[in-house]
Amino acid sequence: MKYTVFGKMDDKDSFVTWEDGKLSGDPLAVALVTGEARAEEGHPVGPAAGPYTEKNHLANPLSAYCLIEQAAFVVQRHEGDTIPCPTEQVSIKKSDRPGNTLKSRLEE
């Protein structure tokens, strides 16, 4: 399975490609998503109604998509294989740990 999501980061076009558990694309976006996946290891990640992963989030296409949307940018569109959940319904389930994300640490 392979998909690419497109969005904006700091008013600049950006993209991340997920292919069978591996990320490529905009280096900053990939770093943010990878950091978020590490930070969420052991915690449920997925759309609000599930299903969730609790470990190895990037191996799962839906959990990876949620992390991309949460950590990198608001998804404007995606290309490739169908994501099993429409963009407008994606809402990551995360623990309520403030300052948890790599993005928030970079903004400090």
C-alpha cells in the first residue's frame, strides 16, 4: 500500500508519502511525524472511533495517516491507495499530555 498526503506547513506546500510502513517526502514533515510516532509509543493512536494501534504506529496505514495529520499539517488531499477513513472524520486519539509532540517542542 502507498499513499501521499499533501498540505501546508508555515504557508509552504508540503507532502509525506507512506509506503508499507516507511515515510518519505518533506524532511521536516517526516521528522515531525516520526517524532510523534515515537512519543505516542504505548498510547492509542487512530481515528476517534478506532481502530487504534498502541505500538509501531507507522506500520499501520490509518494510524500513520492520523499522525501525519496531527503532527505535520492539515491534509488538503491525498493520492494513491485509499485511506480507510475520510479526512473529515480523522481525529487522533491521544493521551492528554501537554507539550508531548515534537512539533510543540520545536515551537518552544
